[in-house]
Amino acid sequence: MKNYPVPLKYIKGVGEKRELLLKKLGITSLYELVHFYPRTYLDFSSLTDIVSIVPDTVCAFSAVVGYDPIEHKIRKGMTLYKTIATDGIAGVHITIFNSKYLADSLKQGQEYIFYGKVTAQNGSLEMANPIVEAAESDCGMRPVYPLTAGLTSKILSKIMANALTVYFEQNIPAPVPDSVRTRYNLAHEQFALRTVHSPKNAGDLAVAKRSLIFEELLTLQTGMRRLKSHSRGKASLKIQDDFSGEFISSLPFTLTKAQERVISECIRDMQSDRPMNRLVQGDVGSGKTVVAAALIFTAAKNGMQSALMAPTEILARQHYETLTKLTEGSEIGIELLTGSVTAKNKREIKERLKSGASQLVVGTHALLTDDTEFQRLGLIVTDEQHRFGVNQRGTLSSKGSNPHTLVMSATPIPRTLSLIIYGDLDISIIDELPKGRQKISTYAVDTSYRKRIYAFIKKHLDTGLQAYIVCPAVEESENGVASAVQYAEELSKKEFADYKVGLLHGKMKGKDKEAVMSDFASGEIQLLVSTTVIEVGVDVPNAAVMVIENAESFGLSQLHQLRGRVGRGIAKSYCVLISDNMSEGVKSRLDIMCRTNDGFAIADKDLELRGPGDFFGERQHGLPELKIASLTENMDIVRETAEASEAILKDDPMLKKEENLGLRLAVRRLFYDKNKHISLN
Ligand code: ADP
Ligand code: MG
């Protein structure tokens, strides 16, 4: 082949018209064509005897047609054709809807292969609308592709055979280096690609798929790791002196070993020539804020400004207050910049940041606007990172020149997944809770327990503790989902008339939310009825009971986050999950909550149940789209490829060696061609 890249229309069987159809499927190059994988397969490779057919399964059998199909006009526009197919021992009734063409192709006394789902109807077997092949055809497993009008799987299959021949003539080096292929028992690329498009049998297909999944995940992980080393320019601001010890000794409590370790990992980063780019993962209540505070303090003492970005106003305000308290007497100027700050105040705050008069700004994504400028922005901390997209992180970074960045994630992310998603970040884990924390006892009950739960809450309020009741909806909704507004009103009039009940939801004005939160924090409000706005980060250590209404409407990680609002102080804490929905899925979720407090275990389970897309919300993870691998189903291969990719890059960081050329090209294809939008920060 002289022409690179080979235009699709020159592949035998394509031509100009089909080239356009392929484009509709997102296929614009030969590479994309041969990596356009079947959605599923029709398995003609193993034929079943009719007597051993299990009703309600899909199968293929070979049989002779008893008579030419007989036409039955059912009603206008609906014609059935019926016949019987028999192998001499047993028979299957064949019904064809509306397809005269298919009916006419079946001839009495001829043998065919029938493929489809067999059902049992009144004691006899029936197959409706079978796929029919001539008996002598050797069709193996037939690929079924995602289709667009004008392209059938049969056509694509033919095209694919030609495309593969041309593709392999180009001798593009295979992505998986030979040594890795042998080490992990993978198939050759040629075998894998040919087989996935026309497998002889299920065994071959499994081998081919594993090899292609491995290839894709290896490429992905290697790319993420390369991104990590790419992204680091020189740090413009370095920490000269480590003041974290001074800060730590001023605290009213002793840090956990894990907190100390993570702080020193970060300080080491900030002293080096490359900017810190680190993810701190810690379960709810593990004390991530104080870690950030130690770094912010140290940065300020070294003449750098910091920015702390939180996903909600409530959380930003809380961080603002915590940090103000923690840095009392240190003369660090702190600003709070959120959407509800008046325009005039905003202007003044921004001036103080630009002039360098203030050392720290805490805010929501209001920080991201163009006119927020800094004099010497050296450190950026984002809290609850998974709520921000990769690009938002980038926007903030661009306000300094290569500032240090710290990302704090409250949703523990399964380790294998964070390896991939945050391949561009170093990871620190706070795997220890502050001393004295007790397990939060968790119970799942139905609504018949409600009276008893109210009594249980009152018992705690009477001893001076506080409680939350969380409802999924703000206002009354049609499907009987508890609404915070009505519920709070009802409780404060009836059951809890003698107590101070507060209401908090996302539709309230910023100022009102603030007022409620600060009343709850001060103990003024005893029972807070809330929506999930309190899900992330809210810290009121005196709260000991968390009741979650309609617990079935929340995902596992969310329940864990909500539960994490209690158990932050010294009092024994409880979480009660109320639900009348006892479907298997709900039951197993609530069971897990009752069994464990370990956020990582819960995250693993959540990922397994919901898949990575939902886990992170709308494609926020910034990963390129995967064609064949699944991050949940292929965890074992994720692990293998993490290991393989690390070894490859250790030996050859720039992928310059001959045997890694194919991988280098594959990484470039996956990341640099299609996903220019990925921020390299
Ligand atoms: P999270 O990791 O969920 O963000 P926070 O930073 O909000 O947790 O900390 C939870 C609570 O624990 C806060 O009230 C904080 O002051 C307290 N805390 C943090 N570290 C310690 C510690 N080492 N010992 C005791 N309390 C701590
Ligand atoms: Mg937090």
C-alpha cells in the first residue's frame, strides 16, 4: 500500500456511498473500521438436537422443512407464514411474521439451519422469525454490529474481511509489546482482530476479546501515566521552609499518623522542582480539611497565595470558618467568594487577591471567572473533586503559573479505578480515622418503625445531641417521595413540637442556607430536616443520629456520604435507613450499609452495581471512550495492565524503544487525536 492513510472508499466493498454510511457510525479511518467491534454474536457454531432444546433459550438447530410455509392472513397488514422443521425425531413450529421473502425461501424437504429463541407453546416448541441459513453453510459465530440504515451486519462482515487484509498489509506495529504478550498469555493482534470479527467458536472469541481488552486498557493506562509526566512543567513557586510542624502543634487535637504522613508527602512535593499534583483520598470524617489547612498555612508563610474550591456554598462557608479558626493569630488574610457575595464585595475581594493583600480565597466555582486574578497563586485545593470536571480543575490552575494542586476526594474511589482516572495525579490515602471514633451503627427498617424512630431521636435530643432527617425531594412530589418542606412543617407542629426543627434544601437562598447551617452548628437547631445538600462535607460533630427517608432512592456512595455526617464527635452515632421498597437491589444496597462502615468497600460495591459512568456522574472523569473494555467487568485486566504499564514505563519512560513503538502510536491515537479537549494540567 502506498497511500497512507488508506481512504475507506478504496477498501473492497466500501465505495463512496458506503463510506458515508460508515461515517454515520463514527468510522472515518481504516483503523477505526477494524476496531469497530460487534455488539454481539449469533452462535451457529454449535447445533442443538431438537429433543435437547431448552425452551426460552436462543439456539441453532439443523432441520428439514416439512411443507412449504402456509400463509395465514390474520388481519389487514398482518400475515403469518407457518411450517414445521424436523430432524426426524422431533419438530419445531416455525412462524414467520409478514416476511413473504423469507417464507418463500423455505422449501419442503430441504435442510436449513434455524437460529433464534425457542418457546414452548401448548406443549410444542415454536420459533418465531428465525434467522435461516442454508444447511451446508459454515457460519461459525456470526457478528452482529451496531447498525445504521443501509448497512447490514452481513455487509459489514464482508467489508471487515477486506479491511483487515489491507490493515495488516500496512504492518502497523501492534500496541502490546511482544514480551508483554507472552508474559500475559495474549493472542497475536492479527488473530485477535480477525477472530473478534469472525470467531470460529466461543473459546477463540474469549481469547481474542481478552487480548483486545488488555490492549485497550494497557493503552489507556499508559496514556494516563504519560499524561502525568507531561503535565509537569517547573514549579514556579517552591516552599523554602516547612512550617507545617508549627501549624500542627497549634491544633487542639493530635493528628493521626495517616494525616501526618499525607501532610509530609505534600510538603515534599511542594519543595521539589515539579508542582505538586496530588489526590488525597480519605473516608468521610478522616480529617482531610486539616491536611489542606496545614499546606495552606505553610504556603502562606512562604509568601504564596492559595485557593480552596468547594462544590457548594454551604461547604465553602464551612471551610472558610474552619480555616479562619485554625489559622487564628497567624495574620493570614482569608476571603470567602461565592455566588451570593454582593457585587461590591466581590470587587473588593478580587482586588485584595490581585494585590496580594489576602493569602487565601475559599469559594465555589465562582472562583473560576476570568476576573479572579492572583498576585502569587501557589497552591490550589479542590475539595470533593469528583464533582468538578477535569477541565474545571485546569481553569483554576491556569490562574497561577504551574501552581501546586491538591485534590481532596470524599467519595473513596476503588483503587483500581483511581489508578486509571487519576493516572495524572499522585495519590495519598488517609486510611485511619481520628482516635475515639466509633462505628456508626446502621439499621434498615420499613415505615412501620417510624414512631419508634422518632422516640429514638428524641432520646438523643434530650441529652443535648442533634439529629438529621434526610428526604430525597424538596417539594411534594407525585410518587410519594418524602418532601423536606412538608415534612419539616409537619414534624415541627406535631411530633417535634417541643423541639427546635430546622429546614435546609438546595432551593433556598444562599443567605438563608447559611443562617440555618450556622444555627444547626451552634446547636440552636436540634433536628435538621434536609435534602442531600448536606451530603458532602458538612461537619457538625454534635450530631449523632442520621435518619434517611426513602433510602431506596439513593446510591451506595451517597448513603455513605450522608451517613458520614454523624459519627464525627465522641458520642455513639446511629444511622437509620427507612424504606418500604424491598426489591432485591434495594435490599442488597441497604444490607451493605448495615454491614460495613468502610468507604472503600462500599465504593467497590457501588461501582460494581452502577458502573463507572454513574459513579462519577456525566462523563466527568475525562476518560477517552472505551471500545471493548469495561472498567467494572474487567477489573482483573485493569490490574494486570496497571502492572504491565508501570513496568514498561519504568524501563522506557518516553516509549522510545523499538518494541514499544506500537504502544506509543496507540496512546497517541487514543488521547491526542480524538481527545484534544482533555486538559493536560
Ligand atoms: P473529612 O475528611 O470528611 O473532610 P473533616 O476534615 O471535616 O473530615 O474532619 C472531620 C472532623 O474531625 C472535624 O470536626 C475535624 O476537626 C476533626 N478532626 C480532624 N482530624 C482530627 C484528629 N486528628 N483528631 C480529632 N479530630 C479530628
Ligand atoms: Mg470534607
